[in-house]
Amino acid sequence: MDGRHLASALAGGYDPRSMQHESRRVRLLAVALTIWVAGCALLSPSPTPSPTPMPTATPSPTPRPTPAPTPTPEPTPTPVPINAALLDRRITVLFAGSDSTPDRVANGYGPLTDSMVVASVSADHAQLTMVALPRDAVDLPLGNGAIWHLKANAIRFSYGMDGLAAALQSTYGVPIDYWIELNMPDFPLLVDALGGLWIDVPYAITDDQIGFSIAPGWQRIDGATALSYSRSRYTDSDYARAGRQMQLIAALAHRISLIDDEFDLGAMLALLTTLQTNAPLTDLPTLLQVVGDAGDANVSATVLSPPRFSLYTGIEPGTSRGWVMIANVGEMRAYVQSLMGN
């Protein structure tokens, strides 16, 4: 599916039954990218291509020309309707960035979601709110009556993305409509395909552990720099890193809002082989309208960090859990519900 056809599909001009032969992965990527940038305008639909005229039949050299056969008419696709109920309520999405590099896989390590951001667009589309859960948070409810005593970034490995979404839904006390997962090594491909991102770096970072440094101030960064910026934590902390990750999501959303009709969205999506979501294709037209309506939304972002959202932070004595942040689930839930609970 090329960029023009993808844009038409996002605008609701395709019947899902007519797309069954397309790659499921491409459809999932289209859904994931649409939701990921909720709160900003994404893309104006391309005009419907004009049908190619049938060639005029060439007469047979016999005295009685054989008429050309009448072509079988193509069925007209049924546009996917706008879901009014979905359009008029809050939409909340979990974005999980995993770090499953080839080296980690080769050494037998499973995926760890070091980035867990829940983003919510208000029912009037005027507010986009993000909260980030620190990866070292422990003692979280899983939503099945059990408590997860290990670090939060390992929930996905044991229970999958549905399990991670259920755990955060139980922790925060708000419904999560969709989840999206992206393997972080794919992130620079996305940034480079968009021509880089503009960000305001609040202070200089020099991280010798990953060989990264960046000066303060407004600047345009490429994909490799964006990935290092989102991974660096030795200069400051995991909590500051989570803040940078939300900053990059906002910058990414703004950059995508500037895409015009000429941009080959299909080619960009094809690069992101690890992007997955549970959102159905039938929700795309409605989600796209929400994205457009929220183009001028106010944006807020919070890292659920100590001391307010923690009962204890540090190397826990008498256990093998290492450095942990014992979550103050009650405080987290009350705060998130105050932002996303209506």
C-alpha cells in the first residue's frame, strides 16, 4: 500500500474487507502511528485517484468486428463510519518503548519496556496529558488480584502488552483504550524519515557510559541523537530520562503535524517493523478526526517520581530486588484519576 492509498484508508475511504490481502503488519503500523501522535494534526487525506479509462477495443480485421467484452464492475468500497461515541469521549493510550536489541536477544534477554507512557486526550480534545511510570517501580497491582513485586519494566516480558496495559490500568484506576509498542532501535529510523526533530535541551548532557553529549538550547537532532537523548541517564537520573522521552514524543507529534500530502507515509511506516498495536482498523477514521481536532491541545507531562509517588527509593535491604522505587499506588492513582478520570 503506497502513501496515497494509506492516506485514503485513514480517511475512511476503504472497506476493511477489500484490504484483507494487504500485510497485517502495515495496517497495524498505520493504526499505531495514528494513535501515537494523538493531540496533533497528522495528515490531510490525499484526493481520490481518478480511475484509469479502459482502452478502446481494437476492431477485428474480419468483416464483422468482435465487440470488446464488458468489464466486470468493481464493487464500491463502503466507507468506515465515524464512531460518534468514541469521538465524544476521552481516549487513553499506553505507549511502551522496549529495548530488545539483537545483542540482547542473542544473549537470551527478553524485552524490557524502559519507557511506559500513558497519554490521554480529553473528551473535548483540548488537553493532551501524559504520565510516565519509572521502570524501577515495584509492588504494582496486575489487575488480576496479584501484585507484581519485580520491576515494572519486566511486566511485558511475563504477561505481554495486554498484561502491561491491565497492570497500569489497575495502578492508575483509569481505562486504557489502546496500547502501542515500539522497539527503541526503530525510533531513529522514524526520526530520520521525518527529517529530524526540533527540541529545547534544558541543560548540557555528557554521558560517557553511552558516548553521548549534547549542548543546551534549541536544536534540530537526527535519529541517532534522539535515541541517545532518550536513553541517557547517567548524567542525571532515570526520572529525567523519562521526562526526555515524553519531550521527544511531543516533538515527534509536532513534526508529524507538519506533514503534507506529498509525504510518503506508507514508505515511512514500512521502516518500522517492530511497531505493534491492539487498535482495530475500524477505529482509524474516528481516531484521525480526534487527532485533527486536538491540533491546538494544551500538553502536560509528569514523571511519577519520588518522593511524592514513592514509599521507598534505593537499594532495598534484605532483598535481591536491587535499586527499586516502591510505588505509592494510592498517590499515583489519585493523581492520574484527577487528570484522566473524567
